[in-house]
Amino acid sequence: MTDALESSFEAVVQGERIAALEADLGALRVAMQRPALDGVKGGAVDPARSAFVDRYVRQGLEAGVELKSFSGATGSAGGYAVPREIDQLIGATLKSLSPIRAIANVVRTGTAGYRKLVSAGGIVSGWASETGARAETGTPVFNEIVPPSGELFANPAASQAMLDDAQFDVEGWLASEIAREFAVAEGAAFVTGNGTNKPKGFLTYTTTNEADGVRAFGALQYVASGAAGGFAASSPQDKLIDLVQSLRAPIGRGRRS
């Protein structure tokens, strides 16, 4: 009988404790949902937040305040968020303004160390019967092309009034100005560039009058006009015929001998 009474008494006491805890928890929930009045906020004050509000926001003082900034120059600091439409506009306008860019082989690289292998041919073929012996043929010859690279930039100015005016298309204006600058610079570099932090123009490569079979790789063939700064006085048209006939068969279609 004593054990049963003690068990009943403990059950009653535990039930009262649980009820008291539930009441306290309900009151705490109501207090947490109630908006606190200004000046009577409970809890510890964050020193960093207090310094930001009191010093930077109210007084404009940066000392002692940890600041974060976005920058388009660094990808992780905000550069990835730069609108990609600007780059697409520049590329489309540049192609229409630079004829050489339109026919050039454009390669996207992650670094400046771009290299390309070019086969100069040399695999000799032969004829044989079905059961005839086949001799070893020649191996191809590879050449490496390492085009010089550089960074092309343009720095047009935009006034604060242009940036503040919502009716002015700053993005379109910058794209147009930069595209024109790039078109002029690329066109000149593709023709007469010296290869120092820029492309090497085709007029600056080694030139020779040697034919394809003996000319060194990378050298450009030319056909002399017959006179300095012009054509020879007699039969000047013959040099134009020689120019056409000097082209390889796949290029000089319709050539006659």
C-alpha cells in the first residue's frame, strides 16, 4: 500500500511540473513574438553591429569598422556578376567592323600560353596489289605555332551625369565605343603588328620567293613585280599571271599551264 501511494504521489508531482514547464514555455513564446520597444531590447548588444551603426552609418567613420567591397576586377569579389550582355554586344559589333576578325580563326583560351601543332605533310603513299608487299612510308612533319598574345583594352570616359541619367544607354554607348577602338587596333595588329604584347601581322613575317617545296615553315612567298615600287615597263601583266600560277592547286582553281 505504501509503495502504491508513493507512486501515485510522484505521478501527481511530475504532472504538475510538466504543466508548469508548459506554461512557462508558452509565456516565453508569446514574449518572443511580441515586438520589443526601442531602448528596452533584451540580450547582449553585438559590438560589431553597434560600431557599424554608431560610427559608420551615423558619423561616416570607417576606422574600427570591418568593410566589404565588390570589385569587377576580381571574379570572386564580384566579377562573376558583371552582365554578360556587354561582352556579347562587343563581339557582334566588332565582327562587323573588322573584316580580318571575321575570317580569322578565333580561339578562346584560359591563359596566354596557347600553342598549336601543324602538320606539314610528308606521308608518302604507294600502290600495291592485294597480296603485294607494302614498304614503310614517310612520317609526317610537325611544326609548332606559338602566336604572341597581349591584352587589348579601351578606357572611354563616362561622366557622372551620363551614369545618373536613366534615359542614357550607358551600356550601349560603352559597347559601341569599345568595339570601334578594338576594331581599329585589331585590324592594324593583324596586318602590321610587331608581336610585342599584340598579334604579329602577316606583313612582318619573313618573306621569300621560294616555292612551297623548299620554303621554310612560317615564311611567306611573294612574286616580284619586276620593278621597284611598281611593275616592269614591258608586259607588266605577266607578273599577275605568275602570281596566279604560283598558287597551290587547291587555291588557284582554274589555273592553266
